Amino acid sequence: MSLLSLFFTSLVLKAEAANDGMSLLERMKPPVDISTNGHLIDGLFYFTTWLILVYFILVCAGLFGFAYKYWNKKNPKATYLHGTSKKHVAIVAGIGAAVFITIDMQITRIANDDFVGVFAKWPDETKEEVLKVQVLAQQWAWNYRYAGKDGVFNTEDDVVTLNDLHLPTGKKIVFQVTSKDVIHSFFISNARQKVDAMPGRVSRMWVELTKAGKFEIACAEICGTYHYRMASKLTVHSPEDFKAWMEEAELKADQVNDKEDPTRYWGWKWQNAIAAATKN
Ligand SMILES: [Cu+2]
């Protein structure tokens, strides 16, 4: 074994030891998908990757093929072309159109279908039961707010947590997200969903989760010195477990909320997503 391969093997082994025994290939994969629609994003990602790989191989074949074909041992005399003949223009235009149609247009089509058909299809809060969560980002933490027993936001009985989001499986969850200071980005990587948190503005996102477990939420927008620390816990429960957690949290909120503290009331009046969309 050469010294170089020994070096790389030791690097890989070291990296594997530092990542709970996950292989290099496993770590290249996206995090586990726990949502109903995450596969759409993954599908687009894989489609792009494989298609680009195909084109990469074609480009390499052309590059090395022509280098071999016009090798100076076989073709000692160089010819100079302007590339303006009809044939040459047609070849270049044809390849350009093929790339545009098979990559750009396809990606745009798939992304547009996913957006219009799925991600922008807001659950109708007047017709189906959804879980509503308000998210306030700040340098450098996540504040979450549930409406509490009365179902109304920014009231005394709200359940408020810091860097600790609890969600159920099997139910549509609608987030309304804003920021206290700078632009942050609320990113649930396990659901492949992300939305900007902007001061003075409320943005929305909805997800439906399928797997219970412990995950993480990250800030996906450089937001200052401790941006990297802006991680939050995400616990996904089965519907029964979530109900139990919420009941306990509501009880606790009743006992520990300082109702006189004005800083507790950072929430806002919930806006029905569909009503808001039709109003604009
Ligand atoms: Cu941030």
C-alpha cells in the first residue's frame, strides 16, 4: 500500500470515528426525511445531480475524444475555423437547446408543479384542524408560541418555549414566522422546508410530519456572530404523545406564566393563510 492511500484511508477512518460510525457514503446523503412532501425536494435534487452527471460524462468524452482525434502526431497541420458555417452554428445551437430543454426547463417544470400543486396549497384552517405555531427568531434563539387552551394567540394561557419545538405526526402544521432583529431563516432540514424570518413581516410555512423522534432546527441565514449556535431542538411525537405533552405544557404555562410581564406577549393575532392570500 502506498503512503498516499494510507494517508487517505486514515483520514476516512478518522472521519468515520467522529460521526458515530457512519460511512462516508451515508454522510453524503441528506438527513432522514420525516415529512409527507420532503421526497419532492429530494427527487428534484437527485434529478439535477444525475442529469448533470450525464452531461459531465458527455463533456469529458468530447474533451478527451477531440484531444485524441486532433492529436498532433496524427494531424501535424493545424486548421483554423471561425465556427460560422451553417453546420457549426446548427451543432452549437442544437447542443445549447438540448441542455436548456432537458435541464433548465425540466427543473423549472418540476419545481413549479411541486410549488403550485403541493407547497402553496395551504390547508384550509376553517375546514380542517391544523396545529398553529408562531415562531419568533432573534439573535440567537428561536421562540415558539402555541395558542394554549383558548385557541387564541398572545393571551395569558399561551404555551411559550425557547429552542424547544414539539410537533405531532399525522397533522398539518402551519407556522407563522417573524424576527425580532435581523433576517433569519427557519429551517427544518428533516422536512426539507425553510422560510425566511424577517422583522416587520410574517411569513408562513406548512408541513406534515410522518416520523416521531428527536431532530434539530437550524438557522439557515447568516445572522451575526453566533449564527452557528442558533440551533433548536425538535421533538416529533405521535398524536397521543403530543396531546400529553401539550396538556402538561398548558398546565405548566398556567403555573409559571408571569401574566404581568409585557415581554411575554410577543405574539400576534393569527391570520388565516387562505383568507390572507385572497385578501391580497
Ligand atoms: Cu439566525
